[in-house]
Amino acid sequence: MAGKPPQNDPVQDAPQVTGPKHAAAGLPAVGHTLRVAQRQMGVRRTALTLLRVNQKDGFDCPGCAWPEPEHRHTAEFCENGAKAVAEEATLRRVTPDFFAAHPVADLATRSGYWLGQQGRLTHPVYLAEGADRYEAVSWERAFGIVAEELTALASPDEALFYTSGRTSNEAAFLYQLFAREFGTNNLPDCSNMCHESSGSALNETIGVGKGSVLLDDLHRADLIIVAGQNPGTNHPRMLSALEKAKSDGARIITVNPLPEAGTERFKNPQTPRGMLRGAALTDLFLQIRIGGDQALFRLLNKLILDTEGAVDETFVAEHTHGYEEFAEAARAADWDETLTATGLTRAQIEEALGMVLASERTIVCWAMGLTQHKHSVPTIREVVNFLLLRGNIGRPGAGVCPVRGHSNVQGDRTMGIFERPAPAFLDALEREFGFAPPRGHGHDVVRAIRAMRDGKAKVFFAMGGNFVSASPDTEVTEAAMRRARLTVHVSTKLNRSHAVTGARALILPTLGRTERDLQAGGEQFVTVEDSMGMVHASRGRLEPASEHLLSEPAIVCRLARRVLGEASRTPWEEFEKDYATVRDRIARVVPGFDDFNTRVADPAGFALPHAPRDERRFPTATGKANFTAAPVEHPELPEGRLLLQTLRSHDQYNTTIYGLDDRYRGIRNGRRVVLVNPEDARELGLADGSYTDLVSEWKDGVERRAAGFRVVHYPTARGCAAAYYPETNVLVPLDATADTSNTPASKSVVVRLEQSATG
Ligand SMILES: Nc1nc2c(c(=O)[nH]1)N[C@H]1C(S)=C(S)[C@@H](COP(=O)(O)OP(=O)(O)OC[C@H]3O[C@@H](n4cnc5c(=O)[nH]c(N)nc54)[C@H](O)[C@@H]3O)O[C@H]1N2
Ligand SMILES: Nc1nc2c(c(=O)[nH]1)N[C@H]1C(S)=C(S)[C@@H](COP(=O)(O)OP(=O)(O)OC[C@H]3O[C@@H](n4cnc5c(=O)[nH]c(N)nc54)[C@H](O)[C@@H]3O)O[C@H]1N2
Ligand SMILES: [Mo]
């Protein structure tokens, strides 16, 4: 068992290629939605469930973190939200019989797609040391096993408590409280692999690690720059906001190595006109080379500085710090270097500048295309410089808009899921709960993997997610997990992390967003925070997938009582009965949540305060918004190599694979494909339809290989390639991370393509 991840099913994985589409959504999306949902849920349940998504008395869509508009359509969801819901509300079940028939060694040979297709987990199950398969176990016994292993540790810092971003505010708050009462800040989360670079850059420059715009700002902007993001697939409801902004006169610049259908043209399925013709969204497409964004924004900044009257001098003088040093660095920006780094033409950059100067209100939106590179933090800081120069932070229609991924990833961080908590947060916990929280920094995702690899962490507990598939360097990560004493997953569905275990393992099945949550104190709801800092309630309506499920808050409360015992003065039992009592505590610990229970009764929810947005106040070390002047970097590409980005297809939610098509990119029935520019392919002798291995090159000299990818000639930027995550995570070296944020650089992997032995 070297821990090799399985290939996708070779019979099913036979890609057919028709080439990229130029519009997203429209009628095919509606039909597709209903087919996928009915396959999992049947006709009646599909209708009942989908009508509840993102409604004021319904549940928050578990798809993405895009906010709900003030005036909601009856169907305020998108194709991919519907797939996320169908995946959870499926009628298929994984029972103890399933585990009896499938030893762990068998599960380890299955693709992630197959595992997910088996359905919802129904019982807690346990893999005893030396056993070959999971068996049903009582909740009592399960908590006893976790308590045994946790209390046997030499130090609480030998335990890791991972969180994926679907966890509600209430569950997240309880979970971090439990971890800290237990004695560790080891709270790695999916954010470490996601928007950590945004948080790092924004905290330092504007003093708040979150976006500064609300949905209405988007509608009011003159210019929206969408950089490093594929909203047609990953945030489909954002397309409606872009369409609305455009109809009010906004212009849109898209910065991306790939032409993505969604940003080209959007056929709004909620309007008749949209269904027929759709709206062109992008006014200017900058097909940038991977990793060229910092150079692009630096040059734009120089050009702004060189233009008489273009800088908002009043704003700069009153609200910013570090301008002189930044301006000196920006003035030195070089055209030739920028053209090389970006692959753009002078005319394109001048056209962009014209649009920037014509705009009074500019917003920059971004996602993983900016956050997952070695120089991501300085890249995002350069975006902030760009906005500060023209006073585009802290007024309507302008600002920074990092578009978050998981539906509550931002809320989890607000609730204290963070390995480096601020002292003020710990002080508040200490005051409220009367214990001394640990003060040292804990492990993020990459450090957690190293700690397990090196035998320094022995219990791995996951609140959701699929750690082994989502993390970089799959073989290293899997070997690390196998060294653990105990691995525990609180999950809704089966995934690869259940097949790559420590000496002992538990799967604890939990309620999903869509399901009714009945506790001793009556029916409960939970709350979430969207990408724009709006907090609102989420209430499931469906019957739970099994009578044996516990909610995430209940799991944490029972575990805490079992592990901490008399030592804890926290009223865990009361918290489990009535989540309103948890919200009362959140209100006293987390700034911005005063009167939480009262305010969350408003179905529209409420906005968390954001000092830069609300009052142009910048709570940074200098008390001002900070300009920064990092040297410009861009990836170096040796001869004959390509820069590979690992990204999402249209039929997946992170490691959950819904199907084998990527409709907008014209790829069907297969995921092991690599998109290569036809010119590069010709130079490298790679015929369209031939098979190749991807071999990653990193300074440690270790060979990382992903075998058997079909070459697809595709109009990506020169020198750049693209292939799907998580199949390619095996290529991302554990140590290849972003400076400062430590986020895996999964969008810039240097690869060579070698003729495949397996094709
Ligand atoms: N349906 C669906 N929805 C999702 C998810 C999902 O898997 N499926 N995942 C959720 C999560 S957790 C997240 S974080 C978000 C992710 O949302 P995205 O960030 O949109 O997801 P990716 O597929 O990683 O796409 C990255 C985009 O950045 C571009 N890009 C890559 N490198 C560069 C670069 O160097 N510069 C620029 N300018 N562009 C670049 C790519 O071509 C691609 O368009 O989506 C969330 N929503
Ligand atoms: N190469 C590469 N790697 C990446 C990325 C990339 O772009 N390229 N993107 C990174 C990003 S942005 C992210 S956010 C991470 C994602 O990392 P994770 O969040 O760890 O992964 P997911 O695939 O979203 O987790 C899916 C699993 O969550 C469980 N689940 C679903 N809903 C619930 C629920 O309500 N409760 C509980 N307890 N469990 C639930 C199910 O069992 C499901 O199998 O991956 C990162 N990894
Ligand atoms: Mo993410």
C-alpha cells in the first residue's frame, strides 16, 4: 500500500472533446439541473427541495458563499447549487452493510466519484486497529475512543482539528472552544488552501481580512475587474450581479489565462430575454499568463501615477501610509518586463488603463487564480495599491471583493477557526468561559501534514471536508495520515479520507444543511456568513438521511463533555439543547454580533461591521491604509516546460465529483485531460488526443508524476496548462507554498509532459 491515489475509472474516463463554449447558463443549464437532481432525489423531492434554497425561511445553499439578493426569485439557485443540494439530499444510503461488503483496502481503490455516488452515511462506524473494515459503533463508544486517544497524548498540540467551510457559525464556535479548552490552537482549515492569501494581504493593508463591498456596490460600480475567477462554474449567481451592473452602465475587464464561458456571455435563466440571447459580460479580456497579475497591476499603477490628476490625492493624504515608497517602486515598473510576465500587448494594457481612468467607482473581484501562487500575497497587495490610488475603498460602488468559496468559510474564521488567533479574541474567550486558552500559534494545513509526517501529531479530527484529497502532495499527505494513531471524520458522504486512515479510524455521520435539526430544546436553526459579511439563518426542512445522525453542534458538545469532563465549566449540555444559548455567547465574544438572537430573526439577516467600508477607518498597525512596495515577481519557466494550474471542472464541488463533464469547456465523459495551447503543443510535439504524463519539477528533486492525461488543444495563454484538481494534487509539492500565507501554490506548478506509457 504505497498510498497511490486511484485513477478514475478507465472505462468511464474516456474524454470526448468539442471545444470551449462562449456562453454560460441558459436553457441547457436548467434541463441539466433537473436531470441531475431527479436522478438523486426523484421528482417530488426535487421540487420541494430546490424551492427552499436561499429563500428567507429556507436553508442556505451549501454551494458557494455568494450573497442572496434583497429581492429573491422563486428559484434563487443555480445549476451548481442544485447539484450541491442533490448531492446532499440524495436518496442513496451507505449503511453498515455497505462497509461489511467493502473492506478499507477496497475503498482505497475506488475513485472519488464512485465513493461520492454511494450516498449518505447513516451510522457511526469504527475501524479498529488491525481490522480490515469499518463496523457500526454506538455514539457513546465512538466518543469514548476519541477521548481515549486524546487523553493519551503527551501534549494537546499532538491533536489536529481541521474544519471545512460548510460548518455553521454555531458549530464552528463550539468546535474552536472545545479545541482551545482541550489546549491547542491546532485549527487548520480549508481557508489555508483557499483565500488565506487574501486574508493576509488585506489584514496588513486595510486592517480587515475580508472584502469591502456589498452586493449593491457591485450593481453601482463603473468598472468591475474579475481576475483569476471562473464565476460561470463556481459562483453562477454572481453572473446575475454582473449582468445587472452592466445594464446600469458598468464595464467589465476579465483577467484570466483561459477564456471562460461565464464571463464571456451570460444567458440568465430567470429572464426571457436572457434565455434567448444572453448578455455579453466582458468588455475587455486580458488573457494573462499564469502568475502575471502582480506585474500587470504594478504597471497600471505606474501609468496612473504618470497621469496628471489621476491619483485621489485627498484620500491618499488623509487615509494612507507608505505612499512615497510605493510610488517610487511603481514608477520603476518596466514595460518589457510586464509584457513578458503577462503575455499581453501594449495596446491591451493601454485599453485597460483607459477604462480604469474613465471609472469613478472600481471594484476588483478575485478568487483562486490570484491566491494560489508563491507571490499571491504581494499580488493581492498590489491590487489594494491599485484601488487606494484612486480612493476606491470605503465608498459606494468601489472596493475589494475576494469571492469566497465554501458557503460558510468566512463565518468559520469569524467564529475563531484560526490557527493564529488574535490575542483580543483569546482574551474575550478567557473572560467569557473562565479558562486560559493556549496562546502559541497552531498548525495550518501544510504544517499539520508535516507534523503527522514527522510523528509529532497523532490524532486528526476533521469537521467536514476531504483532507487527503484536497491537500497538496497526495502521496506525502496520505503517508502522513497513515502514521496517525486515530483519524476521525465528521461527514455527510463517503470520500477518500475515509479510506486513508490512521491506526484506528471513525466516521461520524452528520446532518446536512437541508435537514431538520431537532434537539431537546425544539427545532433548531443555524447561521452562516456570506462572502460579503452578511449573516443570516439557515433552516433545514427535509427528514434527516438517517435516524442515527447527530448535528455538528451536538457532536462537538457530546465530545467535549466526554473529553473534558468535570474540568470544563462550559454548559455543553445546554448548548446542545438550544443553539440560541450558543448565539448569546457568540454575541459576547465576537465583535459585531451584539443582540445576535434578535437581529438574526430578521429574515434578510444583518451586515457585520467593516471599518474600511463603513467609515473609511483602517484598523492596521499604522492606523491608515497601507501602500506596500514589494518587488515584482513572476514564475520562471525553464525551456520545454509548462506552468500548470489545477482547477475545477463544471461537474465538481472541490473533491466531490458530480459527473465527468465540463460542459462550458466542451469536455465530456472524462477528467484526466490537460489543456495546452496549440502552439505550445506543436513545439512540444503533443498531438491533440495523444496521452501524456504530467511530471512536476521542484527543487527537492523528487519526481511527482500523474500518469495518462489526454492532451486537449485549448486556447489558454502561451506557456500555461490546466488540469483538474484533485487528480493533479499529487503534483503540488508540500513545500511549494505562498510566502506569508503558506497556501499551497496549486495554480503554478512547473511540469514537463512525457509520453505516456499508460495511454
Ligand atoms: N460548482 C462549484 N462551485 C464552487 C466550487 C466548486 O468546486 N464547484 N468550489 C468553491 C470553492 S471552495 C472556491 S475557493 C471557489 C473557487 O472558484 P475559482 O477560483 O473560480 O475556481 P478555480 O476552478 O480554481 O478557477 C480559477 C480561475 O482562475 C484562473 N487562473 C488560474 N491562474 C491564474 C492566474 O495566474 N491569473 C489569473 N488572472 N487567473 C488565473 C483559472 O483559469 C480559472 O478561471 O468556488 C467555490 N464554488
Ligand atoms: N490542487 C488544488 N487543490 C486544492 C484547490 C485547488 O484549486 N487546486 N482548492 C483548495 C480549496 S479552495 C479548498 S476550499 C479546499 C477544499 O477542501 P475541503 O473543504 O476539505 O474539501 P471538500 O471537497 O469541499 O469536502 C467534501 C466533503 O465534505 C463533507 N461534507 C459535505 N457537506 C458537509 C456538511 O454539511 N458537514 C460535514 N461535516 N461534512 C460535509 C462530505 O463528506 C464531502 O465528501 O481544497 C483545496 N485544494
Ligand atoms: Mo476554497
